[in-house]
Amino acid sequence: MEKLKKSKSLKKSKETALVVKLIKTQRKQKEVNRVLKLKHEILLKSEVSYLEYIEMRSELERLNTLKETFMRRLEKLKQLAK
């Protein structure tokens, strides 16, 4: 009986940790999406110098990579949660 309780509590703690990771990853992904949207708006609405444009473009590439990484991580976590 005691072994069963430990097993259940271990499973519950793993599920809780998984949910926490999922929530944190979703929060990070939302923030990356927000920053990406802002950067795109800045590029579209304002006239920036070529140097600023190059810097923003490299930053956008980095943010897009981060976005894809978070998407993959979320998919993995969702599969583990099932």
C-alpha cells in the first residue's frame, strides 16, 4: 500500500512539473511572438537606416529561430502530457 502511494505521488509530481514546464514555455513563446510582431511593425512603419535594418533583420532571424524552438518544445511537452 505504501509503495502505491509513493508511486501515485511521484506520478503526480511529474505531471505537475510537466504542466509547469508547459506553462513557462507557452509564456516564453508568447513573449517572443510579441517582440517579433513589434519588430515587424517598426520595420514596416518607419524609415530605418540600412545599418539598423541589417541589425533588425538578424534579430528577427534569431527570434524566428527561438519561436520555432519553443513550438517544437511545446509539441514535445504536449505529447508527454498525454
